[in-house]
Amino acid sequence: MTVVTTRAQRWQLERDKAKQPKELQEVPREQWPQVIRDTALLRVLRSRDFLVQEFLARLPAIVRLSVCKTSLAGDRWKDGISWDDLQRIKRECGYGNRDAIEIYPADVDVVNVANMRHLWIMAESIECAWRN
């Protein structure tokens, strides 16, 4: 997804970003853009560095977390969300005690329109996961 902005808008984005908390905080529904208020979106969480949208998911998952950075790299959201970031984001969203999976689909099912990562939070523990 291309994001078209002016230099002034990018500067304002960085100023607004600096005011955000370091850890994810839930964004009240009345602050969501109208275009997403009537979707299947359950929650929106925001921090200085990340935006997370939480959607209801089909079993064996319970929700999907769609994660992007809050900085632009040209006309796209900045890439490079690490495993450590995703693990922390999962915890900050309240799912630290649950397994999550990231799916790499068959080539015919690939959709790559934005620098986003998606975690499916599982209803039950995953049998093939490592355990301490």
C-alpha cells in the first residue's frame, strides 16, 4: 500500500509519534477513523513504534494481530519488525501466555500490499512448539 504524504505531513507524523507511549496502549474506538469503525476490527493498539490491529480469527486461532511500524520509508510503512518485537507485542496485547503463529502461504495465496506482519493467536497450545 502506497502512502502519499507531503514533507510537512511526514514531520507532523514524527512529532505525533514522539508523543506516544513506549509500550502499546489501546486506542479508544471513538478515535478510530470512521472507515474502520464498522469492520470486524476488535481493538487498535498504538505505541511510539508500532500500530497493532486485532481481528477475530477462525479456529484454531482466536485473533489475528496485524502489526506495522509507525514510521514511513519513502511511500511505504517502514519494514524490519524483528522476532523480539513481535514477541513483545504479543505480550503487550495480553497474549504472552499463548502460542502464536506467523503463516507463509502458498505462492498463489500471497498478498503483499504493505509492510505488515500478522500473528495468529492460537486457542490451544501448538503441539509442534518447543517447550521448556
